[in-house]
Amino acid sequence: MTRHTDAGHAQIAEYVASETVSHLNAAVEHFQLVLDQCPASHPDHAAALTNLAYARLEGYIRSHLQDIDTTISLFCNALALRPQHHPDRPFSLYNFTEALTWRHNKKSTAADIRESAQLYHELLPLCPEGTYLRSIAAGENGADYVIVGCNNLPADASDEGICLRRVVLDLCPVGHQRRLYALNELSHALRSRFRQSGNIDDLDECVQSRREALSLCPEGHTYRGVYLNNLAFLLRFDRFEHQGNPNDLDEAISLLEEALRLLPVGHESRDSSLDNLGGALVARFVERGARDDITRAISLYREALTLCPPGHPTRDTTLNNLALALKTRYNKLDVSEDLNETIDLYRESLRLKGLDHPERHATLSNLSSALCSRFTHTQKNEDVEEAIDLCQESLDAFPSLHPSRYFTYMWLKQAYLSRFRVQLNPADLSLAVENFKLSSRHPTQGLPLQVYQHESDLEAYQTCFELFNSHVMTRSSIIARREAASAFDGAQSLPVDAASCAMRRGNLPRAVELMEQGRGQQWSLVSRLRTPLEDLESTSPELARKVSELNKRIAGAQGSSGSTDRAAADRAATKYRGLTRQWESAVAEIRNLQGFSRFLLPPAYKDLQAAARHGPVIILIASQYSCGAIIVPTSGEPHHVPLPSIALTDLAILKDRFTRAIRHASRMNPKETRTDLIVLLRIVWEEIMLPIVIVLENVLKVKRHSRIWLCPTAAFTSIPLHTANPFLTKADRSKEPCLEDLYVCSYTPTLSALIRSRRLMKKRDTPSFVAIGQGQPGAGKGKALLAVDSELELVHKLVPATAKRTTISGDAATRAGALKALEENTWVHLACHGKQDPAQPYHSHFVMRDEHVTLLDIMERDIPHVDFAFLSACHTAVGDKETPDEVIHLAAGLQFSGFKSVVGTLWEVDDSVAKHVAEAFYKYMFHPKEEGVMDCTKAAWALNYATHAVKTKVPLEQRMVFIHIGV
């Protein structure tokens, strides 16, 4: 064997030197004889296979042998005999890849270059720098050849295709000359797969790839402009459209601005860059309405149009872009000159399109729409007649089943309806209805005219909540989740609409369940990470530990606000989604355990009824379809209270009237009668609360002075329901009782929040009381609150001496000091400025000496041992206008963090009179007869007592401002 092996090597050396085929044949013959003498079990079998394959490959390279398949099979068999960690495996990998790349070189077989990439991915880490094998494997004819071959493959968005692109990227480490192209190919494949499957992870990885690609093109790089546009388009057209994150659109605009700066006046591609930036600015104007954006977009489009004279191939595109921008500005700002110019631009665009142009129908529709808008404004009949003619022309050009006929019927409907509204001709209304019917019945796009009631409608609402919840949970920060929630038109009304639907069906328990599932989703998503796991620990300690650890990791991964480092934020978001998938998998395991099938699923009515254990909960539902109340009693079925005289629009008007009346009252003399407020509180009594009180008294037999909880939704959240009052005098000159005379009222954001607070009551610590006050917040942070110090002193005196008492004020009342005090004490009194942030409610805050204590700061604390907080500060219980059913305010944040009972405020508090309410409140809470007893469940009675006790000292609007939330 040794003699034949040596002879074979000698012959192959002669062949390589002389290319004499006889030497090749002799070498092959010798190596074949060796292989024949080495069975598969022989230790030299792999070497024999390799020698024969090597000789055959040399012949193939020089075209003296044509059978490469046998050679590759020999190398493959040799590799199989050299498993991982075998000292000769790297050489077998290299030999195998060389044979595959030579077959690819001669036959262009895509499978060979793909397999070679996978083999090099394994080989290169096994080749230390400086070794001979490394030099040939990583060289021009090795890995570099494979990289180029893979980059020349057709685009492939399959899982296998993307796996290959990742392998190729690994073959191009940082600093490799071909890394830029590998990143580019990977990003194209990921974007294609995202558009097919909608997997957000693909999109984020694509963004990360394009960010790195851009970083490899510093200023002055030939392709920097290309990669600026690549990243900008991805952020604007893919991720912004998919997720609606405003940061993506802002970043896209910044990138497009830089790309434009790289194309100075006179550059042949400047018109395209102007169009790109103009489109992004229009998109941002539509989102936010900033006049500067649309003005600048129009200016950019005008410049682009000057660079596209008649005959230019992209003139038509720019005409349409400018027309769309002008029409958009007209729709928002009603600038009539914009509409006239829009029509002129669409006319020119139409002239550039022949009768057979594929986009002619789009321009016909756009011009028709613009003419209808102008007709509505000027009432010139020729405009609407032309609009109708254009639509007819469009219809005539389409075959009967063309999808665009649907849209043309809709535009025709709009044209006839516009003319009917001006001229009141019944024939136009009939034609509008007829075209609407035609559009609705069109087989490719239409919808049935009839709206069917079906038992699946409630299931549809639940599915909406589940999908909405899944979408929002892809966001890694609390603020981003709120942005995602508020970005969906109509989503805000889903909870109340679902409940209204169930009420109309007579299914009140389901109405309660849907209401609870749809409301307060922001709190629910965060609170599920704080779910007690004691029961699970006794059943499956391993799963309990797993979920507990994931809860901590997810809580740490979810940022509170967007990072200024966009690449880091993208990486964090990807990490967060990976953790949530692990969490969801663990939760699915838990639900398979006996007794845990409902773990973290939306609660059923029988579970939610626990909220009414100490008194009925009244859910007030304000839907576009109906307004009413559901009373959840202590036991038994819920009760429906229709409110037929109140509609959603009435509540909006009532809210505005309250806002004006309270503002007016704050400027009045304290002794003056608040006539406007009295009128409004009578309306609240008669139209809203009286029907509820009748059911409470006569049907449910709820005793007077009992506790009740109000759970307002949507527009009801802005109405001070607890102060409903008939303001009537009986014949015996006694006053008709108001709501607070009849019952002790509290609020709860959701039923689950009240249940959670009651559950936490089991964990009681030794009472400790801290009074935090900041009356001198500093320049630019609000006026001085001169009564704060005296309020703190008063409160300190009233707190039982048996409790540990602390006062923090002045320079000590800092952000860090206040947060530390919140965590270390069970009772808190806070006297300072409170600010509700209407644009971003999570930034609502208490004003301290240095920095604010924000709602986000509070939410990040998990302090289940705390009991009670009195918030003697403005706007602490005011919800978010955009998403009122999320109940995002400071008082709710404290309750979520662990406070079982909270007194908050609905509007601005006058600190000079607030101390009177606080004094009366604490005198009741810490009554001498119950010396040393600190019971937070008495807070609602104490507030009820206090608001009655200070009637002669405190004006009506300052008594109404305080509300109680919780147990």
C-alpha cells in the first residue's frame, strides 16, 4: 500500500508539472489500487479516498477528466470519516469545497456554491490566522470565490435563502472588503420575507443590516447616497407603515435630507431625491399636521418639477406627487389656490397618458375627486359634470370584472352625492345610491350592503382584543405601546362598542368581560409580569422559577422611553420580542397543568364579581351605539340601567361645559354661588346617576351610606359623577339627598385593579407615614405653593404617634428622596404641583426641587406593602384624552405599583383650601376613639366626611376635585 501511495504521489506531481495525461492515469491507477486494499474499516480508508479524489480533481481542473461527480463523492465520503475534532477534518472540508467550487466554475450549479458556503462557514473558524490552510481557504480562490458566487445568486427570501445570506455575512467579518455587499444581499432577502410573512423580527434585522451597511459608507464614500436611501425607504415604507412609530419617520426624513445634500443643484439624480424627501414630509404632515412639513414638501416638489421639463421620463410622476401634496394641504388647511393648481397638474398628467396607459384610470379618479372638492367649494356645475364624465370614461375603459371599477363607482357615488347636497335634485341621490350598490356588489372589491347581526359578533370583538394585544406587545417600551394603541383609528372605542353590542344582545356578563378585556390594556400588559406565583410554586416549582426569571428579564428589557441610539433601540426591541416568545411558551406550558387552564387569560364574570365583594360596582358605558350602565352586584347577575336621554355627543358637550364652568369658578369669589356648576351637576344627577340610584335602592336594596364603586369608561371618565346632585329643597325645607349623601363613592380604573388591591391587603406591614411637600419648586416649575409647609405640619400632628412619622420638604424633597420615601413607607401624603402631560401621559409628574417624579418612575416600582396615598396636587386622576379607557394617570400609577387606596384630584387644586380638606380627612381617618389604628379602607368614608365638613370653608369646585380610588 505504501509503495502504491508513494508512486501515485510521484505520478501526480509529474502530471501537474508536465500535464501529460499518462502520468494522471498512472496516479489514478495507483491510488485506486490503494483504495481497493483499504476496506471501510481500515484506519487509512479516508486518506485513500482523499488521494484518489485529489488526483481526479487535478485532471478535472485541466479538462483531462470530465467526471467530477465521482470526485466529489469521494471527498464527501472522506469527510464523513473525519468527524468534528478530527485533526484532518479541516483539510477534508477544504478539499470538498474546492471540488464543489470547481464544478460551479465550469457548470454554474447554484447548489454547489450554496453548499460551499456552508462548508466554509465551518472551515474558517478551524483555521488559525497565519497557517497555510487559512491563507488558501480565505483567499481569492477560496472563501472569496464563494462569497462572490453567492452574491450573484438570484434573490431568495426562503428560510434556506436567508440562512445562506447569514452564512455569507459570517464569511465576511468586520473589515472584510465584501461585507457591505453581503449586508445588502441579506437585507434584501429579509425585506422580501417580511413582505410575505409580516414577521417583525425580519424587518428589525433588515434595519440593523442596513444601518451597518450605511456605517461602512462614511462621508465621501461613492455609495453613501444609495445606502442612505435604502435605510430611509425601509424605515418609511416598511417599518413606519407596519408599526406607526413616529421615530422611524423622523429618522427616514433625516436620512433623506442628507441624501439630498449629496446631490447639489445640477446633479442628474437630484429630482428623484427631491421627490423622495417630499413624499416623507407629506406622510409626516398627514400624521401630525405640522404646516412646515407640507410647505417644505410642496417646495421640494416644485423644484423637482423644474428639473423634469416636458419630455422628461419622470415628469408625470412629479406632477402627480405635487398634485397630491397640494390636495393634501387643501384637505387639511382649506387653501383654495391649492385645489385649483391640483386640478391643473392632474390635467397635464392626463394629457401625458394615452388611452391605453395602465395608470390613466388613477389620474382620471384623482382629477374627478379634485373637481368634486372644488364644486363643493364654488358650486360651479361644470366641475361636477366634468368629474362625472371622467368617471364614465374610466368605466368605459374597464372590462366588467376589472378591480378598479369598484373605486370608479365609489367616485361616481361621491360626485352625484356632492351635486345632490348643493342642488337637492332627487335624481342625483338615486344615482349616488345606484353607484354605491354597484360598488358594493362588485365581485372583486365589494361589500354586502346588508349588515347582518350574528352571534359571532361578540367573538369578533374578543378576537380584535387578542390581536390588538399581540400587536401592542411587540413594542418593547411602555411609551411605544401607548403610541401603537393610539395609532389605530377606532381602536379606542372597541371596548365600549363591544360592551354595547353584548348589552343589546342581553348578555350582560359577557359585556362585563369584554369591557374588562378591552380596557386598561396598558396596565394589564405590565401587571401580568407581577402576577403572584405562590399557587404555581406548589404545583410546578420549576415552571414557577422559569416564569419568575422571565418576568424579571422582560421587565429589565422593556425600556421606558425611546433611546437616542436608534441601532441600540432596534437591538433591544429584538431581544425583548425573543424574551416575550419564551414567556408565552412558558405560559402555554402552565395552562396545560391541572387547575391552571385559565392562567393569565381574560377573567370570566364570576371572577370579576369579586370586585363587588364590599359593594356594587357601576360600569358606565359610553358608546356611539348606546350609553348605559351595568351594575355588578355583590352576588347574582349584573343589572342593566339604560340611559336613553344621554348620547356620546351629549357627554362630549357636558365635558366641555364642565371645563369652562370650573375655569370660571376658579376666578370667582369663594362665597359666590357656582350657578354654572350647579346646573351641570343637576344634569349629571337627573340624566345619569338618578336612574342608577333607583336600581340600587329599589331593585338591589343597597342600604344608604354603603360603599359603591364607579367605573366610568370613555367620555364618562371626564365627568365628576361622584358629585351628582339634584340641588332641590323638599317641602319641609330639607335638602334632597345627593349621591354622596346616599352612598360613599369610590372609583376604580378596572375591576381587576380593585381585585388586585384587595388581594394585596393580605400583605400588611407595620404602618409608617411620610409627608412629602415641595412648595418652592424652583424657576420655571410653577408658582410657589405657600400653604404646603403648614399643610405638612398639620398632617404630621394628626397622624397617630404610634406610627413612624417622617416629613420631607424643601431641599430634601428631591426626585430621589421622594421615590425612596414611596418605597420605604406604607402611607404617603404628597403636597406639591402635579402636572398632567396631555401629549405623553406617561410623562405626567409631581414637581420636586430638582427633577420630576414621573408616572413612569412610579410604574417601575413594585411595592406591594404600601397602603395609602393622599395626592394633594393638581390633575393626579385625569386620564389620557386619546385613550381614555387606558386610565393613564398618576393616581392609577400609584394603585398599580401597590397602593391599595389613593385620594387623587380631577383638576387644579388651590393649596390654600386643600389643607382644610386634608385636615378634615385625617381627623376622620385617625379618630381619637380608634387611637393608633391606621386602616386604609376607611379613606372613602373619610373623604366623604371631609367634603361635607368643609362646605362653609371650601368652594364647590375645590370640594368636587378630590376623588377616592381603590379599596
